[in-house]
Amino acid sequence: MQKEPYNMYSFLLDRTARRVKQYAQATFSSKGFDITLDQWMVLKNLYEFKDLSQKDLAERCGKDQPTLTRIVDLLAKKGLAERQIHPSDRRSFTVHLTEKGVEKVEGLSPEIKEIRTKAWENLNENDFKHLERILNSIYKNLEF
Amino acid sequence: MQKEPYNMYSFLLDRTARRVKQYAQATFSSKGFDITLDQWMVLKNLYEFKDLSQKDLAERCGKDQPTLTRIVDLLAKKGLAERQIHPSDRRSFTVHLTEKGVEKVEGLSPEIKEIRTKAWENLNENDFKHLERILNSIYKNLEF
DNA sequence: TACTTATATTTGTTATACTAAATATTGTTA
DNA sequence: TAACAATATTTAGTATAACAAATATAAGTA
């Protein structure tokens, strides 16, 4: 554990975020979902918001553009999503789910809803409010 | 933003942890520290606890062993740390700072103490207590 | 002692994060 | 319109994360 207080909080934050992600990913794997958590986040956004540009998709998923490009590559390779030329801007692509991608999202959605709960056991409504407020406050402190 | 509450908290946690790390890393780079945040964590632990085995070092830094092996490789390549054969267990190495590594830690320590504060602006003592308690609670929920 | 199991480390593979640079296209302005 | 700046995407390089498998050594047991 780090000794300096701020370093300690950074350490806890990083360690906890990694464990939550790791736990969800392990559950994905053990259930044979055959996608990563990050890929799921992209699929979910594509399902809810059709035909987003990669830039908007990156924004919604909280990823940078190179990372999103590669995730879309992987989803395309798995036949779950496709790029389409943007009708009015040839620099841009819109991305949309294939039929297989739609089926994937609809098939996994109910299962995934139930995965997260273990992480949040023993936390009450107030804890969630605090957590959300504090995390957003940190995030905003570091904007730009 | 994710809609399911638990997904939303996971998203916030991940996003915030990444931004905190990214901010610290950017400051490291702009000041020409020439190490990563994770490398710093390893150096700091080596400075405080001489001659840790790689396993103990990994434990202290919250990293798995393959990751720690690679960080030690990088520190060794930079001449900041060295492996030594463990006196009684030939499977094991102890790692220690070189003279250059000690100088690095002592030179950077005061600067690094001041980097973190921006992330924690606008948070009060109570917020820190909540954050620490909640993060530890989540972490423990997912043990094993 | 021979066999088995456990441990410490390394290696390999895949995915993500971040930066910088390259490419193509669009928008702006002199 | 020609030059320039801005934007969307991709590519490349390095670091970290997670997992599985390989290697060497140690410890426990029949």
C-alpha cells in the first residue's frame, strides 16, 4: 500500500477498477460469451444508438479513437458489426450491428444484467450516491 | 453513459481510474521523468523495502507476476534496478535498486508528492473516508 | 529415494491505453 | 481558387493487464 495519501487513493482506485473489470471479464469467459467487456460496451451502444460515427462511439464508450478503431476491427472480424461510408463525409464511417450482432446483444443482455451485483454487495443507496459524486468530481477535476 | 446502474458504476470507476493514471503519466512525461507511473510504484517499493522477491514486490504493487517481471526488465534495462539470486531459493530473485535507482527515487520523490493534488480538489475529509471505504468494500466483495 | 505437488519466474498471446504521426477529406480564408 | 487549418480515421510503437503454459526448483510423501 502506498504511504502518501493521494498516492494511496490512486492506488485503491486503480486496483478496484481493475478487479471489477477482471471479475466481469472472467464471468464473460466462463459463460462463453466470446467477447470482451469493452467489446460489449461498444455493441451495447451500437444497439441503442444506430449508426454512430466512430468518433461519437468512442466518446460514448469513453475510449480514444485508436482504441475504438481496433475494437471495431475485432467486432467486424467476428461478424458482429460493420462499417458503412458516411453519407456526407467521406472521412468518416458509421458503424452498425450486423444481424448476428443484434442477436448477440439481445441474447446476452439479460445475462449481463445479473453479473455485476456481486461487486456491489454490502453497499447501500447512500454509498452509490457518494461513489458517483466523488468519481465524477475527480473526473471533472482533471478535464483537459 | 451506461443505463444499467451497476454497469454505470463500473463505467465511472474505470473511466475515472484511467483519467487519474493518464493525468499523472502526462505530468511525468512533461517533466521528463522518463519512467511510467507503474515503474515508479515499483521503484518506490524497492526503496522502502530492500531486497523484496519479485513475488512480494508484485503483491505490494498490486500487479500479477508476469506484469511485474516485465516492469523489472524495463527498470533493469534503464539501469535503475537489478536482480540478485536469492540466497536460499534458486527459483527466486530478489530485486534491488542500483545507485542510479536510489538517486532517481530520491530526486523525484519531492516532485511526485505534489502531482496528485489536482485530482482531489474539492474533496473533503469525509469524501476520502467514503471513497476508501467503498473501494475497499468492492475490492473485498470480489476476493478470489 | 522416487514420485508428486507446490512455488517463483518467465514466455507467449491477445486486448486495451496512450502518444505521435500518416492519410484522406473537409472547411476556411487570403 | 490556392493555401492552410481542422477533422476522422488509421497505423505504429511502447507499456500494461490478464491468462495459460513452460521451466526450474523446492517441499512433501509413499
